[in-house]
Amino acid sequence: MLFQTQLLAEYLYKDEIISNPRFSQEVEDLGKELYAKTGISLKLLMLKKLPDDMKMIQYEKDVLSKFDNPTIIMTFSQMNSQVDILANDNSLYKYFSKKDVLSPVASKVQAFLMGIMYARSWADFKDIMTYSNGTILPLLGSKTKKAELLGKYSASMFNGYIDVAQQIAKAKNVELEHGFGDTNQEILFVIKLVFYSVILYATIMYFRRVLYRRRHKNDK
């Protein structure tokens, strides 16, 4: 079954990590439907490691040089800890927001807090607030057990794959039957819920510490 899946793979263009027939089939189904309805080919590459002395952008360009039709590739390299999206025609970027998909934050509230903590200028703060709908990095950045790493990688990249496909479909005024829109939103909801829970817990602990210090100061 695995051998047959690899032979038929067109949109999961390269998979050195997951090797899961179900994952491959879901990518293939969505990729085929997107191409049939929009004429845009969206390919996913799951790499163990980039070739020696090769940067991600060069590797992507080498892959894209093999295709003449409008093509977008999403590349994940496990050992290099890199994710990127590249198109073989700049006009394709008008159909989706690369910065949104690859944003490290998944909501406006999270973006606001990160902007306060990490922005070095007003321009940085506005940039963080503008692009706050990340669908890959928030999942990749979540803590998981070693046995669950493959599940995290596949969920993260498929979540981003769905996001890009849906943005393209919306821009082209078509609907995707394999869009998994509800699943996508549920995953992001869980991410946001966990993040807000951590923030709430940290806030409560901060105020408890402040009150504790004040009380002991009065006792002295």
C-alpha cells in the first residue's frame, strides 16, 4: 500500500518523514481538487534534511524549475527546523498571504502580547499585528512528546496546506469539498485556548506574588 501511495503521489511531492498512506491520500485529494478547479498546483515537501551546503531557497528553486504550470511548494525540513513557501510565478502570491500562513501567532490577542514583548519599533509592532493568522508555526512550536513528533509535523504542515488551498480557492471564487474547514478551525481554537490559559495562569501567579510581597512588607 505504501509503495502504491508513493507511485501515485503528485502533490505530496516528497515525503522523507511521515510515510503514512492516509496523510498522503488527504494531501493528494485536496491537491487534485485545487488544481482541477483553479489551475494552480500546490505541492508539499516533507524533508528529513536539506542537502549539504544548500539553503532552503535554492532547494525550492531547483524543485520549481521542474514545473511549467503555476506551482506553489510548501517545504518543511525537520533537521534544519525550517518551513517555507515559494511560487514559480510572483503573480501567484496575490491568491494567498504567505506572511499570514507563516506567522508565529494564531490570533490578534496573541499578536498584541507578542508585539508588546518583542517588537523593537512601531513598524515591527504593526507587522506582528497585521499578520496574526499563522496555521503552521503555532502548531510546530507546541510541546509534544518524542513519540508524538510525527503527528505534530503532519498536522502542522497539513493545516498550512489547507490554509493556502482555501485562500486560493476563495480568491478564485470556488469551493473545495476537501477543504476540511471545520477541522482547521478546531485545531486553531485548541492552540488559542492553550495559549490564553498559559497567559491567564501567568497573570494570576504574578498578582499573587505582588500581593504576597505587599503583605510581608506590611508584616515587617
